[in-house]
Amino acid sequence: MNVTAAAPLSANSTGELYVTGHLAPLRNEVTAFDLEVVGTIPEELNGRFLRTGPNPIEEHDTAFLNGHHWFAGAGMVHGLRLREGKAEWFRSRFVVDRNVAKLRGYEPIPGPGEGKRDGPVNTNAIVVGGKIYMGIEAGNLPVELDYELESVQRTDFGGTLEAGFSGHTRFDPLTGEQILLAYEAFEPIRYISIGRDGRATTKARIDLPHIPMIHDTAFTQSYVIVPDFPVTFQPQNAHTSFPWLWDEGRPSRIGLLPRDGNVSRLQWFETPRCYAFHFANAYDEGDLTIVDVLKHPSMFRTDQNGPNEGAPILVRWTLNRSTGLLSEEVLDDHGNDFPRINGQRAGQTYRYLYTAHWGANVQFGPAMKHDLERGTTELHDYGPRRMTTEPVFVRKPDGSAEDDGWIISSVYDPETRRSDIIILDAQDFTGDPVATIRLPVRIPFTFHGGWAPDKAFE
């Protein structure tokens, strides 16, 4: 494996940006009941709105800041419980790993991987087999949470998970499976499927001549998207705790792997030189595969401590499987990321996409609704200097149109230093919120989350 790329240009960057302002961690866990509501919470929303991200608990001295990466640090999960039109509770809880247990004096949680795969879990929440799990990429095992967000145990899904996990899984509504790509140091890329029974199947192992960072994937009904961008494992060049850095010697490409895992039929396509954390969606049209992606110009090249090298833009890559060529179309260049869609359209043709504005210095702002059929973008501005995280689409129970649902997101106000959970009607995206739930604290700007309906746990 090649880990000999030239030293990057960011040896003097620090992590101060990623522990201040809207990114600053909470020091303590939070519990609040009977929250203030402005407007009316739809009674059909019975479940929990979840957010999670890194929340480092170490002292932020100079040595810590120099070596800190935004992706590192203890996980903290934030949850708002909605039931029958009421906001019953809000909780913030550390996801217990070995360091959290030691520094906070908590009881260690049981499970496999002790001493090897029991580090921080801070990236995303998924529901599998009537249980909720927190996940992370690059090696550590998922952690099961109870209904009130307390850590229960690490899991390898009954011994069916061969190694580590991912920060992203993708749910196929037609097959009922969760699809993911797992990567970590000195291991092959694994294409994994998790069934409704909560058991994992490794469908393919992909050996590459280096170890790329793969944060996300997408799928069509025939293929899984395999990204191979020039951010590779380079521990000898890293000055932070995260050893994946920009590699000037690597091209950018993505592959189409058949859903059955037949690696001999993996087809690669050269892409513009870039990095992408997130895919919006993908689908097939005859000999073409359409992949919508949020494209960064580079990553961990001039800033080793976090993703601060230019705002990503929304592009469409059209892959011609007959010719092996890829073409690119810019769909929106406002600066946007954290894409969400109506999950019933995953892996299929779709029209609507929701993103959060991403500006300079990892600053955020309004939410966006992209009409990909008309080529238009609507903005929901939450107010001066207020900024939203990932806008989560929740389909209405009786909804028929693709955008017949709600958008739920966490919105931070730097004036009050608190966050609100705001519910929009997706079909009236620029209109007034349906409901605003006032939180007693700020939710640090987190990575991912979503809506966990109570019916999924029945």
C-alpha cells in the first residue's frame, strides 16, 4: 500500500475553529421536559428527532488544539421526543466509549471489540431491527442506545460484522436493507448489507493500492457507488489524530459495483479532481448511471484539522457505462452540503433534494430545496446569522407527492447561543415554520441524524 505521498501544506493548521462558536462542545449532559413550542407540532410526528456529532471532553490547551481534528472526540447524541403534538423531552447524552468512561467516571459498556474497536462513535444514528445504533467510520463498532439515548452496548450485529462500520448507511426502501461501505487502516474496503433482522453480510471486499477515506456511498437498483478520491491514509504526514490527508499523487474516480458484490465487474470512471463527503442520490437510465454529489475542491490539503478548503457545490455526474466516460453538470453553486431526500426515492429517479448552506470557514446558513426537474432552488432563511444543520425530510403518513412532508432541522442562533428545532412544511418551503421548539441549550453543529418514528420500534 502506498503511504508515501509528499508532506501536505497544512502542518501549521490548528483545531481552534472546530471547538469554538457553533462548533463548541457541551461540557455536560442535558435533560429538559415540557419544552416551549411556537406554532403547532403535527400530531402525526410521534418519535424522536436525533442529532449526533463529536463533542471532545479534553481540556482545550495548545497541544490539544494543534492535534485536534473536527472528526475526532467523544460522540454526543441529542434527541427531541415528540408525541401527539407535544415536545415531551430533550436529552443530550455522551455515547460511551473507553475514554468517556474513564474521564467521566461512567461504567464501561459491554460488547465485542474491547481495547481495539471501543473508541469514539460520533457520526450518525440508524434504526435496524427495531433498535437504534450510533455509528462511525474507520474501525470502531456501533453502539446501541436505549429509548432515552443511554449507551447500552457495542455491537457487531451478532458476530456478523467482520471489522469496522461506517458513518453512513443507505436504506433501500424496495429491499429493506441498509447498504454501506466500510474502510479502515490496513483493511480492504467492505461492501456490507444489513437486513431487517439486524444481521450484516459482507458482499464484497475491494482491495485497492492505498486506503482512501470513504465517508458515504449511494446506490441504484443495480449498482453501489464506490468513491476513490485522493484523501488517503498517511499517518507519517499527519499532525492531527486523523491520518487521512490529501494525496497529490492520486487521481479521483468512482466505481460502479454490481449489487451482488461481483468485484470482477467493478467499473471505474475518472472524475474531476475533488473530494466528496456526501452523495445525494443515484439511479440508472438505460446505459447511464446518474450520481448527484456534493463536490469539494480539495480536502485536508491546506487544513489538516477540518473541512475548510472551499464550499462544496452540487453537481450531477452522468456515467456512461457503454463508453466508460463521465460528464459533469453543475446543479447549484450556492455552497451546500448535508443532502437529504424523501427516502422512498432512494436509488430511483427523484425530483426534490434538501441541503444546508455551507459557506467560508465552515459557516452555515439557510436551508435549500432543489427542484431538479425545474432547475430551481428555494431558500428558507431562518433569520439574521441563524444557521441550520442537515434538513431532514419526514414523509407525511398519507403523503402522495414526493415533497408531501415536513423538514425538521436544528437551527442555531448566535445571539441567544441556543438552538431551536424547527419544522417546515416541505411544500411551503419558504413559508413560516409549522412549529418551533425552543431548546434550553445549544446543539453543537453536528454531523448527522434523522427521524426515528415510534412505529419503527413497535
